Amino acid sequence: MAIKVAVIGAGSIGFTRKLFRDILAVPELRDTHFAFHDINKRNLDMVMRLCEKDIRSNSLPAKITAHPERRKALDNADYVINCTRIGGLEAFQLDIDIPLKYGVDQCVGDTLCIGGIMYGQRNIPCILDFCRDIRAAAKDDVLLLNYANPNAMNTWAAIEHGRVDTVGLCHGVQGGHHQIAQVLGAKDMKEVDIICAGINHQTWYTQILYQGRQIGGAELLAAFERHPVYSKTEKVRIDVLRRFGYYSTESNGHLSEYLPWYRKRPGEIRRWIDLSSWIHGETGGYLRVCTEGRNWFKTDFPQMIKAQDKPIAPETRSIEHGSWIIEGRETGRVYRGHFNVRNNGCITNLPADCVVEVPGYVDRNGMSIPRIGDLPLACAATLSASVNVQRMAVQAAVTGDVTLLKQAVMHDPLTGAVCNPDEIWQMVDEMLVAQAKWLPQYAGEVAAARKRLAKGTRLGTNKWKGAARLKVRTPTEMSKKVKPKKAAG
């Protein structure tokens, strides 16, 4: 019998289609029933048309149904994939622009820092709604695959408060693994075996084996420092490797905003980033490329629907974990990956209740997570600061506790390095007022926040555009491959 995979936020066009094609690349899963749900009917229709084209051109028995109503999409589902962006680009813009007024310069703002915390406040009420519907409508042994950021916070909320079996998925470990293989001179990632453990976007390569021997921190540092590209684009990650002895999974831009050291002084930010790609640290870089992608897709969709796409086949399958997990559970073929799960003693010097990103194995018996033990002390200390922010942020999102929310922001490493307590309190009030329509749990607090802003001395008056902000390109500029220009201010 065909399995059913429900996708919440299926209007995430490129990502949904990638996961859809990945699943259909597995021979035993080619008759899967996909149930797509999105509140954006236009995007949902475009995704449906592209995926239906894939089914026709590959002569597959798979089926897709579209559901504006979420509960119907979840009915009798074996798997649920969450790839939502609550508040869309409108809210994302506020996550970047309001903190800049207080001097907080973010590259991404979707995992930690003030942007990631507020993103979690928007996400978690929706996650709990999703879980309520999943418990009511999906199969008893359903697995929720969460791709949405902030991944650890969303997964934490779904497990603890949503009471749904959930795993958070990300491709950051694979990305860093690829870099390590390159700098060591390996021809393929498979030649380099790794153990990686930590929390999402802050996971540490604690063991690297290549050509029958373990690669130490000094050797890896030398390899990165002499690489012609990474020595320029990964300066934060290399500096952390130099001081900690371990390489971290996430990109230069991501990592720079999770720590208190690299983006707190405007005059020093450009020293640590590279503008050849947004992911290396550009101010609001991910917001820019997401905006450009949306604008581009609107104009390029007619060409995409006409294009002849690559066949769905094993060789076109991506590195995203989702399809491999489903394959392992359904066929028994063992898959080894890195997953975001509840710690429960896996990393022994992190709290048992937090969500960690660690190695795991999947087969017909489900997911098995080995015990990692202690992380190196400096690595664990850095993660502990982030875990405490995540715990407070999740609890605040569930309860609507404004004081706890502000305390979470105050303990965030970069925000705390840049802002004093008065600035943090006011910045959070400003974010609550600006994002009120996506924050139902704070409905009773917004009026009070508005009054505080009206009475108090305004602190967030900086008109700064950030240390390295680039302008959003038009579809025409993108088609001509015009490089993004520096924004004024």
C-alpha cells in the first residue's frame, strides 16, 4: 500500500519539489500519495503544476492532492514534512531591520539572535496547531520531519508541547563535511568519515578519519588556512577552529551571529566576512536572496513549466535527509545521518531535555541514536549558552510570557554583546508591536508594549543599514547576472 506524505508549507517551491523528487527516486516509494497544504493558494498551485509535470514526464504512479485546509492534508498521513516560514518575507524583513536600529547586525536571523528568537515566537504557536491536527488526523505512528527554522526550537516545542514524534532535519553537517573533504584533498566525501555532535547550526566535527588516521585540529586548521577559497570566505569558522580545536558545521554568516565576538563592533564586521556570497556574512544576506528568489520565481515560472527537467533517478537525489529516513523506515535499508532529536543523555554535558544534532541510524525499527558522551568543554560551554536561550524562548512562545521572552533575548550572545538591558527591553516591545498579527500568544501584551514605547525615551533610533548590506536585485538584473550593489547607509 502506498504511503502518504503530507507537506505543510508546500508553497516553498524549490524545497518542496526537491523533497518530492527525492522520495520518488526510491523505487519502492514511486506510488506515494503527496498531500500538499499551503495558505498561499497561488504558490500551492504553482508547486502542484510543477510536481504533476514531474510525475507525467517520468511516468510514475504517484499521486498529488492539494488541500487549502490543513486537517484534510494530514488525514491518515504516514509522514508530515514541515517547511513553513511563518510571517513570510514581511516578518523576516522586520527581524532584520528593527534590530539594526539598535545596532544588532545579522546575516540570517532565523536560528538564534533576536531574529531567530522572534521567528520562534511566530513559529511555535503554529507548530502546536500542526501537532494538534496531526494527533487527531494522521496515523498513530506518524513521524513529523521538521525542516523549518529555528529548527531546534521548533523541534523542541513539537516534542515537549506538541507530543508528536518529531525529528529536525538540516543539511549543515553535509556542507561542512564536503569542505573538510576538499581541504584534505579527498576526491569524495565518502573517503572522510566524521562524527559530528552539538546543536543545530552549531555542531562540532569531533572526529575526522581520513586515509586510516585521525585528523587533529592543527592539521585541519593548516589545511583550511592554505585553501585558496575557504581561507577568505570562512574566516569566522577558521578562527573558531584555531581557538577551539574543532570545526563547526554552519556557514561563516550563520556562525558569526551565534557568538558574541565577531559582529558586535560595526567597524570590525567587514574583517570577518566576505561578500562573494550572502552566506559568508552579508548583512541581511538571506533575506536578500529569499526576496530575489521570490521575485525571480514569479517571472520565471512560465519558463520552468515549459522546461524539460532532469529525470527522477537515484543519481539526481539530493543530500537532504528526509527521503533517506523514509526509505530506511519503509524498506529496512540502513541510513546513517545526523538528526535533531531530544538529547536524553546522548551528549552527556548538555541538558537531557534540549534538542541536539547527533549521528543516528534509521531502519525498519525506526531511529537509533548512539551515545556521544562529553563534548570538549569550550564547545559545550558555547552550546550551553544557546540552549538556555532556546529553552527560555520556547517556554515564552508557549506561555506568552513577555518577561521570559526579554530574558531570552538578553541572554542571547550577540544581542547581549551589542545592547544594554534597556535597549533589549525596548527592542522586544517594538518587535511585539510590529509583528502582533503573527503572535497570538501575546495578544494581551501588545497594547502595554505600545504604551511603553509611546512613553519612554526612544533608544532604537539608529538609521544604520548594517556593516555590509547589499541591494536586492530585480529579476532583470538577476537574469543578466548583475552583482548586487552595496546599499546606501
